[in-house]
Amino acid sequence: MKTRSPAAQTPPADVQPVATDNPEDSRPRRGRPSADRQAPDQTAQNILEVATREFADKGFSGARIDAIAESTRTSKRMIYYYFTSKEGLYLAVLEDAYKRIRSIESGLNLDGFEPLDALQRLVAFAFDYHVAHPDFVRLVMNENIHNGAFLAKSESIQQVNRSAIDHLNRLYRRGCEAGVFRTGLNAVDLHMSISALCFFTVANRHTFSLSFKRDLSSPKALAARRRSIIDMVVRHVQQEVPTPH
Amino acid sequence: MKTRSPAAQTPPADVQPVATDNPEDSRPRRGRPSADRQAPDQTAQNILEVATREFADKGFSGARIDAIAESTRTSKRMIYYYFTSKEGLYLAVLEDAYKRIRSIESGLNLDGFEPLDALQRLVAFAFDYHVAHPDFVRLVMNENIHNGAFLAKSESIQQVNRSAIDHLNRLYRRGCEAGVFRTGLNAVDLHMSISALCFFTVANRHTFSLSFKRDLSSPKALAARRRSIIDMVVRHVQQEVPTPH
Amino acid sequence: MKTRSPAAQTPPADVQPVATDNPEDSRPRRGRPSADRQAPDQTAQNILEVATREFADKGFSGARIDAIAESTRTSKRMIYYYFTSKEGLYLAVLEDAYKRIRSIESGLNLDGFEPLDALQRLVAFAFDYHVAHPDFVRLVMNENIHNGAFLAKSESIQQVNRSAIDHLNRLYRRGCEAGVFRTGLNAVDLHMSISALCFFTVANRHTFSLSFKRDLSSPKALAARRRSIIDMVVRHVQQEVPTPH
Amino acid sequence: MKTRSPAAQTPPADVQPVATDNPEDSRPRRGRPSADRQAPDQTAQNILEVATREFADKGFSGARIDAIAESTRTSKRMIYYYFTSKEGLYLAVLEDAYKRIRSIESGLNLDGFEPLDALQRLVAFAFDYHVAHPDFVRLVMNENIHNGAFLAKSESIQQVNRSAIDHLNRLYRRGCEAGVFRTGLNAVDLHMSISALCFFTVANRHTFSLSFKRDLSSPKALAARRRSIIDMVVRHVQQEVPTPH
DNA sequence: TATGAATGAGGTTTCATTCAT
DNA sequence: CATGAATGAAACCTCATTCAT
């Protein structure tokens, strides 16, 4: 039986990077390329991909419809045909991005693991996902620059996000019941801490790198950061374990 | 009775919000006591204040020189007279914002406190500053949307930021020597964690609030978050304290 | 009875003004016989014509995009649609002007005439063209004010001009072989002299007229000047003819 | 006694470059730097020099008052103090430039030479002056771009120019009387030809060089051009001389 | 469904000139 | 005489969006 807080001491290097869809690819639901799939869908999907990159890259105001149209297999007119306006396109991009992360998160199946192990897996997944999807991070940043004005318009996104808390809540309760997590914590607060640590790593890497002259994008630096974050979260949640003398 | 480090147990509600300059006030260098040179400085300063709000509000591309000019005591032409271009103005705003936080941070005088106390004060300051200066947070967000392209042009900012690490490093070492901090940690990594937790609270409050239907801006919610962050950081750094059985 | 070369003696009043396209008309490539593609070409062409006048009139810096747009059948926006920038438009104007003169020059068919006659025709053409196309002259002047900076960017123009020398070179050689031209001259130098005399007549007419109180624009004055120039060039090239005593 | 047309045959390499004030220097009348010369004059003179360069370089519309002020030893306000407006300054520059060439021309003292020799000297001087004073050439070009509108306002310039014709006229008549010049020519026309050949060499060197891929600015090229021009003018004026067999 | 042409409103920047001291 | 600050008008250019076909 463990007498020490294993998570804190043992950097969970063994927590394998969670397999996600390959980064930057954003045609998850197109299924197999069966011939019955019509061009229209593909056109809209193609626009969405290009737009995701552009909006993530430049923000809403900085993005250019012309630039999107040029990188697209179709014309500018089609953008308006499918998405009505720049704002409509942006909204579609945003919804698409949010749906993707939550759908993967749901597939983690944390119930199958011991609470401590599950927590480490959850944090590791969050970290890996942020690192693998900078576009998502940038879209969320941009959304906050606009005070969440676009997100507020989309009901679908809000529903999607709620589930994240539910998963974490169930996990936390299991841990408390098992006596490995200390009680009195709050799932939303915990989720926020996890998100903050992961999000910042990607979101602020440019200013942080410049300010402190460190390259934070190297695999080595990322691995260290990943360990540090998992450690920090585990220590935060874990019940204090009496150490033998 | 408490057998463990008081910091972790005692949410440092007693750590008083650090006095900062009042938010949005931005005439730090006004101190020069000469009265004969009012106008020029004041005009430029006035532009800088207004521009800070506009850039923080809308981002670089979204900000409008016209809008800035209108909120100013002078004309659009003067903006170009003093700052050459939209980019020049943005850079001045960015430099100003960074200098402000670092200069206050330097005034914390952490050497006068016990390591654990000092750490709590530092985190508390960071949290309070971010909450009190959302404009700073938004400027940094925006800068990251642009991949730090503007920051990269400013040497002065980069120098300014380095000092933050120095302070934290000295503090951390004191704590290690005193046996209250565990060894093997890294000041840059620690600084990043603190920044991440504080930054996210302000930066992502809109999307987070919408996603999880919580108002995170209420004094009560902020106080709870503040406690949670300080606790998390302290637990991360603190030496494991042997509990008597 | 004349014992000397008739060219020098006989002012070539009989050298008819060379038929050129009517001045200021600038739709040379309209020839493509497809009727289905009218609008785009016409719009761009219309802009080009108006711009030619404006740039010739005021120079590059003095020209106003707004002024051009107003004289056009379309809007200012279209200028940018077709020509990207003020500079792009100017370049198009310049290329167009150069191509026009060279294409006509090529149509002179000097090979069909005796060398002396051909030379007279060439000079006469050059004179007439300059007089008939002051816009061309002014564009070139302006280009020289800018140190040929725009011309340097256009490869097409440089290719076009080379042909002028080729024509003159062949003509000169024929004259030498026939014994009517003296040897030792240089085609580029000769071309320069011809250009100088013709160009100046149009280019400097304002300052010259004012300085010497002569109206140099009257048909009579132009005819006299034309004769003088042809005479001067012929005398320059012509072989000294021994006079019998 | 010469039996051949010496000018045409003998390239007047012996015609020494006429000594002019050193190129680009434009403070000819400031006399010696005696202490009694006041600052005011010097200030105005300094402005004039700088403005000459700027106007010659960029043309009237392209020139920037700000740019002139910056290269000046004084401030922008002084430009307006001395010259009232951009136009006033340009006019002063123009007058200054014209006065300079004519005053030197008057000092040639052509009466002291044989007509043919004098003519060669005159052409040589004209050529050398143009080459040595590209600023003058460019100002005149610019003036013609503006249809001589500024020159028309200045009476002083027009008076100055008339004398050039008088000198040439006297020279031509002497040559006719001596039987070395053919009769029936016109001094204004002759002056125009000389000016055209010299002016073009400098004025159009950029477009010409680019069009024909020749460097026309090298000392060698200029010397050849100089010879060619003198030769051309002399042949144009000279009485046909019977050649002995 | 698709496209190239077209557009008006508004964005950033520049410039000659004047004012207060 | 001299200067730095200030200015309004207008210049060049961009953008999301729509029209004709």
C-alpha cells in the first residue's frame, strides 16, 4: 500500500498522451468518402476549415473574407450562400471547434479507472488537446476579446460544455468516497484550474517566450510543463497521506 | 487542531489585496515636478489612456483610430504626431502596460517576509492585479493573437519582464534554505503556473461564465477563486510536513 | 543646279505627317473579336485612358485617384480592383504608352524606301508622334523625375524599346553601304539625337515659349521646327558630297 | 587655312570643359564669409539650397515641406516666414536656378573668338552646364510638367533668358559675315536645337538608359555624347566648304 | 449552384499651414 | 527671430457585401 502521495512524487510520465484526432484536421464527421456525399457539404466543410485557420490566426476583425475565399476551392459568393455573413461564418467555426473537444472528452471513459489515475488522465488529456489544437485555443481567446458576444448567441455550444463539469464531478466524488481526494473542493473551480494551466501554456506562449527567453514549444519543454501541471493538480486534490517515520 | 502548514489550510483571506495604482489610471511618470511642460506630456498621456482602453477592448485590428481620437481631448492628427502610426500607438500602449505591472511588483518588497508568507503575498498580488487591470490582460491576449509580433519589436518590455523571475527565484531559494519549500522546482515554471491561474480568471471569464453558467465576476466568486489559487500554489511548493500519528 | 544632297537642300516639306492612331485614343488591343467579354475590358480601358491624362497632366504625385475616378464611368473602388494601387495604375499607363509608340514605329516599313528617304521619314514620324502625343512625352518626363524607378520595374517596356534601335541600325547600315551615309556613327547616339530634338519641342515648349516669347505651338512654327530637325539630322548623317568646281 | 570643315571632322576634344561653379553647390553669391553677413540671409539661403534639392528630386507635388525643414538648420516656421508658402519657396528656387545659368553664360565672352570656335565653345558650355547641374534640368522639367505656370508668374526670369538669344544672334551674324556660317538660319531655332540636345542628355538619361541598356553617365559616354552634339550643331550651321580633289 | 464585377462606407495616413509661446 | 504643438482637409486604400449573368 502506498504511503506517499504517489502522484505528486511520481511525475506521471506514464500517463500516455491521449489519442486525439490528428491536429488541425477538422473534418471529423464527414465519415467515409462514400460517393453519395454531395459536393455542397464538402464545399461548406472546406470553407469551414479554411475559415477556422484564418479566424484563429487573425481574430475576428483581423480575418479577411477575401483571404478565406482565396484559400478555398470555391468563390466568395459561396461563403455568403452557406454562412450568410462574416459573423455567421465565425459562429459556425466556433461551434465546430467546441463540439470537437467535448465529443472527444466524452470518449475518455474515466469511470474505468481509479480516481487518482483518472484525474491524471483527464489533466493529461486536457493538456495534450490544447497543445495539439492551438486553433481552438486561439478561437476561444478571440471570443473572450469580444466578451463572449458570439458564444452568447449559440445555445448549442453552451449545452455541450456543461457535460465537462458532470464528468469531473462524478470523478471527484468517487475520489472523495475512496478517501484519496480531500473534500470541500468544487468541480467548477477545479475544472477552471486545469483549464487555466493548460490553456495558458498554448495561449500565452508567445509573450511568455519573449518575456523570459525560453522556448516553450520544444517537446522537452512541453513534457516538463505537462508533468508540472499534472503534479500541481494532483497535489491540490489529493488527501494528505500520513507519512511513515 | 491543524497539523499541517497553515497556508494550505488557512485560506489566506488575511492576505490583504495589494494596493495598486487605481485601475485604468495611467500617468505613472507624471512625477517630474516641472510645471513648465504640461501640455505635450498630457496630450500624449491622454491619448495613451484612451488608446489602452480601445485596444484592450477591440484588439489591434478591431480598434479604430477614429474612435480613439473622438474620446481624446485632441484630434486624430495628434495621434500620428506623437505615435507615428496605429502600430506605434499600440506598441506604446503595450510597453506602458508591461512597465506598470512590473514596477508595482518590484515594490512588493518580498524580502521582508517569511518565504511562505511572501509567496502568498506574491500570488495574491498577481491575482489582484489581474482582476484590477483587465485591460492589461486583454492587451496581452491580443498580443498573443498576433504571435507576439509587436512585443518582439520592443526591447524595453523584454528587459522589464526578466525582473519578475529574479524576484521569484530569490524567494524560492530562501524557502528552500528554510526547509519550507521542496527543492527541484523551477522559478520560470512556477511563475508560469501563477500567471496562468490568475490570467485565466480574467481572460476567459466570458467563455467560462457562459459555458458553465456561473457568474465569476462577483466579489464572492473572486474571493473564493483567489483563495483556491493561493492554496494551489502553496501546496505545489510546500515541503511535505510529516504528520504525527 | 544642285550639286549637293537634296535632303539637306530640300526641306522635306513633302514628307507627309505619318498617320498615327488618333491622339489620346488608347484601345489598341480591342481587336479581339469576341463580343461576349465587353464590360471588364472596357472598364479597365476606360480607367487607363482617364489615368493617362491625369498622370500626364499632373505627374505621379500630383495626380489624384479621386480625380481619375470622377472622370471615369466607374468608381474609385474599381481602380483598385483592376490596378491594385496608384503605382500599379501608373505603371499600366506607362507600359501602355510605350507599347503604342513602338508598335506604330514598327509599322513604318522603312525597308521599302531609299536610306535617305527612310531616315527623313523616320525623323518626321518621330516629330509628328511627339507633337501628336504630348501625354506620352509628359509621362516620360515624369518618369525621369522619378529616376526611372517605375520603368525599372517593368520588364515589358524595356523589351519593347530595344526594337527601335534595331530598326534604326538596319537603316543606317543600308545607308552606309549605299555610300550616302558617312560611317563611324552609332545608332544609339543617333536615336538619342533624334529623340532629343523631337522630345524637347514638346516637353519644354512652356518654359521655352515663356523665355523667348515665341509661340511654338502654332502650325507654322511646328512646321518650321520639323523642317529644321529633319535637316539637322540628315546633315549629321549624310556623306560629304564632293562639289565640282 | 582650313580647307575642311574642321569642326565636323575634328571632334572638338580640345574644347575645354567650361569652368562653372562646382556642381550642386548653390551658394554662389554669398561672397566671402565676412562677419557682417547676418544670419537671416544665411538662413534663407540655407533653406533655398535644401529646397532646390528637394524640388529637383521630387518635383513640386512630390516635395515635402517637412522634409525640407528637417534638412534645414532651422525650423519649418522659418520657411513660411521667408517664403510665405510652398509655392513661394518653389518660385524662389526656380528664379535662383535660372539666374545662375544665365549669369555664367554671360561671362563666356564669345566675342573674343572666331565664330566657329565660339560656337563650339558655346555648345560645349551648354553641355557641360547641363551635366554639372542636373538639379537645374530637373527643375525645368518639373516646371514644364506644370505648363510653366510658376515661370509665368516670374518676370525676372523671363528677362534673364532673353539675353541668351542676343548672344547667340550676334555670334551667328558674325559667322555669316565671315562666310563660315550658312545664312537663312534662325537664332531661336538654333538655340532650341542646342538646348534640346544638351537637356535631353541629362533629363532623359534614366528612361533612355533603361530602354537601351547603356550607361550614359560614365565619363566616357558623356565625352562621346559631347563630341557628337558639338559636331551635329557645327554641321548644321556651317557653310558647305568645297573640298579640293 | 457558381462566378467575376461592382460598390459605398469607412479605415489609416499625409500634408501644407497656423498658433502659442 | 525661432520653435514645438496643433489642425482640417483630403489623400490613398480596404472591407464586407451584392449584383448580373
